[in-house]
Amino acid sequence: MKAIVVFLICFTTVTLFADESEHYFKQGNEFYKQGEYEKAIEQYRKVLALGYESGEIYFNLGNAYYRTDQIGLARLYYEKAARFLKNDEALRQNLGLVKMRLVDQIDVPPKLFLVEWWNAFLDIFPLSVLSWLTVALLWLFLALLAARIYLNSRGRGRRLRGLTIISLTVFLLFAFILTHKIYLFESEHYAIILMPTITVHASPSPSGTEVFVLHEGTRVKVLRRTGDWLEIRLADGKTGWLEEKAVDEV
């Protein structure tokens, strides 16, 4: 029953859709309900081709690919959806179902409690929300500072001293968190294996030593690019080089 529930598509229309893209989105939903998943995929991809993206589109596209047993593409679009749908339970369950079908079951080393706590804290707020909060806190601090300066001229500025210091402290904390999250967003890149199997080499060359083999649906972290080759790292720390054509970046 759970699998049936979580693979229901999102019918929410993306905000500010143009008529054409909204039409394709609704058409995709209708095809999905009728079990015509390939046609649904075609319609959803037309929306993306128009330059629109959202968690709902990626989520529905991931569902359609899952229904057609294209596990690599299903995971790719679920991972893309996760950038928009933070802490979404249905998406989390669907990703879990995809991971259960992967050939590569990679053991992730346990992280320190503080690292786990920090990562969970970073995931509470999407980047856009965190940006607005930081700006709002800055304006709050500036308003309190201006009020304190004004009251100082009248000999009553001490009343706001504590609030001004607290607002500044909270602003600096959120500014640090925002800066760190932007750094992670800009510097950390992941990709999904889309080929059935791909050999990972010790160097960016077909003649390089073969170190291990990966399979469709596995997520890798992209470290750097050399020509048509990517240096990647797995969740367990293993590294190597593979051809860029074997993956698509999240």
C-alpha cells in the first residue's frame, strides 16, 4: 500500500507557468494516471525544455521513469527534486525504494554526531529561505541600531543595547550558515550513473588501471573534470575516473 501511495504524482501546478508549459504538465499528469508513462515522460520533458523547473516536475518525472524501470533516470530526477522539496516524505520514500533496487549497495562510514547534527541543521532551510532570513535579520539589526543611536541622543539608548547585540549575533550566525551553504552548493557536485555498467579507472584514460565497476543508479561525487573524464568519489571514500558520458549531473 505504501508503494502505491508514494508513487502518486504531484498535481500542483508550478507557480507562474506559461500556458504552454502548464498544458504539458497537465497532459503529463493525465498520461501518468492512464498508465502511459512514456507519453507522460515526453510531456514533462517538454516543460523542462521550455526552461521551467520545479520539485513537482522532477518528482513526477522520476516516478514515470521508475514505472518504466529506468532506475538511473528515476534516481537522477528524484535527486533533482530533492533540491526543491526539502524533507518531503513521499520523495524520501521513493528514493529509498530506488536505492533498494541498486546493484551497488555502498556502505557509508558513520559520521561524527556533530557532523550529522550540522548537516541536519543545514537541511532545515532551503537556500532561498535562508537568504531571506539572513537579509531580514540584517534589517532588524540595522533598525535596532538606528533606534539605539536615536535614543542615545536622548539619553535612553541603553534600553536597546542588549537587543542590538543579540540581533547582531543572530545575524552573524545566519550569515555564516548562509555562506557555508552557498559554498557547498557551488563546490559540491553529484552525478548519477545512467549506463548499465561502467568501469572506473585509476587515471583519466581507457588504458588506465581498472579499479572497480559501478552500475546504473549509483550516485557519485564529482571532484574534477579532465577532458571527457570525471574524477569521482563514492560515499565510502573510493575514488577513480570514469567517462563523462556514463553519468548525468544532478
